[in-house]
Amino acid sequence: MNLKDIQNTAVGTSIEVLALVKDIEKKTKTNNEPFIMLTVADKTGDITFPVWDHVEARLNILEEGMIIKIIGIVGEYNSTKQIRVNGMMKAEDVDILDFIPRYDIESLERALFNILIRISKLNEPYKSFTCSYLGIEEDIISQYLVGKTLTDIPPNVYDIKTIPGESKMYKLFYTPAAVHHHQNKVGGLLLHTSGVVNNVASIIDNYIDTPFQPVPSVVNDDRLIMCAILHDIEKIQEYTWKPFIEKLPTKFDHRLLFVKESEKLNAQGNFFTDEELMEIQENVLTHHGMWSAHKPKTLEQLILFTADLLDANISECVENETTKVDLRLSRMIDAE
């Protein structure tokens, strides 16, 4: 049984659940006897309930991030379902990913494929810079793409294993895009990045490189696609999913972290002139739009901001089954 099902289960029903320990709080009853207020979670939600018995013994065993097996019955307090615990123990041979909200593997594989094929089509030096930044070799991209198309990725093929485990590309596969807003599950950042890349590519195809009204190029297509791929990459330093999805304390946000990392990488590889590197950094710095201290001033910056905001709001609406949008979404995410 998952935790969400408890809310629809009759009081008094015997249950057995596996859950992730999220919060442990030792409290005192009115008679000064101790009890535990325990919050546990799985990929469907969380539940908080008191544990009255064997308090000290259980406090010595329980740890945040531990997977436990709970045996008990469904109770209710103030019209809210709880678990009345009869027994609990540490669960063995479990995968923590099974207890954290995440997107399905097939969706993540398609998003990964989309990003890698976009990288493979970049011209130099944008391809080399992107690969170096993400920590992947071009032959790894070729290995991943062989035998696949965007609409024909074999089911249950978990090819992320072909990506180096310490690379930023690998971490992108698992990192959430946010905690409380859009794409806030494991893999959300990968889906968001893929969506922004697609939006940017569509704008380029329909407005910049359109065959219906040929005009001199007013943006650098490769640079803009590269910026779409990398615009949120340093969220891998801002967010974690182990053991919970949460925001980490960082001195700088992901945009400023990108400036720092891109400066260092360009000094090592000499990919771009100082002037072009600044253009790239400004594209990323301004992608939160008018609510940011760095506001879009060029067409490339406006396109990236629009693509980002559009993907964030559409994803927010779809996942929450609402038609209401919030144009401040970028600012809200930034403030998390």
C-alpha cells in the first residue's frame, strides 16, 4: 500500500507500508511522557502521525532518510487519517528512488535523447564547449544515439548508464527543476531543459530561419541552442533528491554559478573570445526575465527567457490540472 491510499482506507483497517523517514520530532505529552511525531513519505505523498510506544528504543533506530516497514492500523484525528503503529523496522533491499516522486524512465530517456541529438547537430566551438561543460565525450553521444529515433526509443532501455556517473549530464538526469513549482520531481530538470530547447528551436525555425520570409540572421542559432541546453545546468548544485527533494544552501544561484563555471572552462579550452563568452553569460543571466536584476536586452535573451517561462508555465498547468498561469513563476522559483 502507498501512503496516498491511506486517505481512502477505512479506520481500523490493518496496513503494512514501506516509507522513507522524512522528519523525527521528540515531543512530550501533558503527563511529561515522551512520544515521537513521525513524518514518512513515498512517491505518492507524506503522512505525519504520533508514535506512543517504545519511544527511546525507536529513537535510537530511526534516522532521517531511512526506509522503514510500518505495521499498524489506520487511525484518524481531527478528520485526518493517521497510522497507529504496532511495529516498525528498517527495510532491507530497497531502492530509495522508489520512494521519491520521479518522472517515468521513458519520458526521461526521450528528453535525454532530444538534448543529445541537439548537441550532435551543433557547430563548433559550441558542440565542444557543451560537451566539455556537461562532462561527456562526443563518441558517448554517438553511442547513445545509435539505433534510436525520438519516437522509437526501445521501452525499458535505461541508457543513462552510458553517461559518466560523475558528469553534469548524468546529474541532470536526476535533478528536480524546483521544489515547490514546475517539474519538481526526480528528473524534472532534464524534462525542463528539453522543453526549453524545443521551444527555442521552434522559435528559430518559425521566426528566424523561416523560408517564408528570408531575413539576415539576427541571432546565432548554435549559441542560442547551447544556452538553452546549459541555462539551468547549475541547478545540479542547488537541488538534491537524496534523501529528499530540497534546495541546498548555496552562495550563488544557478545563473551566477554558470558564469563562474563557464569562465573557468573557457580559460582552460579557449573556446570563445571574451566578447562572445560575455554574450553567452548574459543570455543565461537574463533568462528569468523582467523579475531578475539582469533583464533581457537582446533578441537572443528575450527568446531564451520566453522559452523558459513558457515551458515552466505549461508544465505547471499540466501537472496541476489548471488553466491558471503565473507570469512571476521564474521569480518564484528563484526565491525558493
